[in-house]
Amino acid sequence: MKYFPVICTAAIPVTSRTNLEHLKDVPVPEIVKFGGVTCVNSAGKDVVVTTWREFIAEGGEKRTEKTGADLDMSGWFWRTRGHIPFIEIATPATNSFVRNLKPGQELVRLLPLTLAPLLSEESNDVAEAIKQHQSWLQFYPETRITKQTDTEMSLNMDRFSMQVTILAYGDFNHDGFDDMLVYYDQGVTDGTFAYSGVAVLTRTNASAPLESIP
């Protein structure tokens, strides 16, 4: 039986000298730039956090971000290191219909609408389109690729922009089928509203569109 091992793409800085475990100790560049996230531990002492392991160690009831600004900074951990717990639960797959997908028009065509920007005034329209099994291009026919590399693509959908980065492949829900871990960053083109997250996408045959694993 053929197995498809868990792999990280070049988008995750894992080299021969930096494995997933070591990555937890690599400082997040944006956090370091602004002096780290200052937390107050259970002893009332200020602790400056710059890495994933420090962030988790100071987590739970023991950690409180010292200021509102620091709370905003903590979001960077989830954007740039939030993939770590996902990768840790991945196992080798026995079937793969996602590793042939690379950033480009075909991937755009297969994207699930569950990744669509959910601004309040359009969330009902997106929900209805999902119920009707509309494809990404049916809902966003004006989608244009504005940037493309081996691991990421930037999209423009008139009012919205979106960046999709493929982070890793593996069987994340342990059903035997290969899944794709992606990071997405979305925003409006005529304002400053933006947000980001990670999603696990999969499909069980070569002709099916991608679907998001809850």
C-alpha cells in the first residue's frame, strides 16, 4: 500500500536544522520587531513572550496581556504559528487528491466558499450560495490572480482581496485521505478591515471540488 507522508511546504521555515519541534522556539519576527508580547504571570511579574513555546507556557489563567496593544500582538502568534497544533495531529495518508494542486486557476476553481470573506452584510449571501452548492467562480466570477508562487497566490474579488498559502499536506482528520493545510488572509480593497486564519481542505476523488474540514 502506498503512503503519502506528512510534509511541510517551503512556506513553513522547517529546514534540515529546524524541525517542527524546534520551530516552537523560533521567535515570531513581527513580535520581536515590536518588543514582544508583555504578559503578567500568576506571580504578578512581567514576562516578555516572543516564541510559540513561551506563548503557550504563559497561557491559560496564568497569562494576561498587559495592554490592548499587546493583545493585538498576540494575534500574530495565531497567524504565523497557529499551524503547529494542526501539523502535530496529521498522519500519513493512503490516498491523495490534493498534492497535485498548486496555486493557480485550477486551485481557484476548486476553492470552497467556506473560505469566502464573511463581512456582515454579505454573510447571508455566502451562506445561501453554500447551500446551493455554488462554486467559488460562480459566486466570485471576477476573481483575478494578482500574485502567484509555488506555495501561495493572491486573489482580487472586486471588493475583497485574499491571500492563500499552502502550508502542509497530511491526513489531519485520520480518514485515510490526504488533506491540505492552508493559511488565508482576507481584507476589503476599499478599507482597512482584514482578518486571517487557517483551514484544512480535502477531497476524496480527482474530479471533486475542495471542501473544508470543520
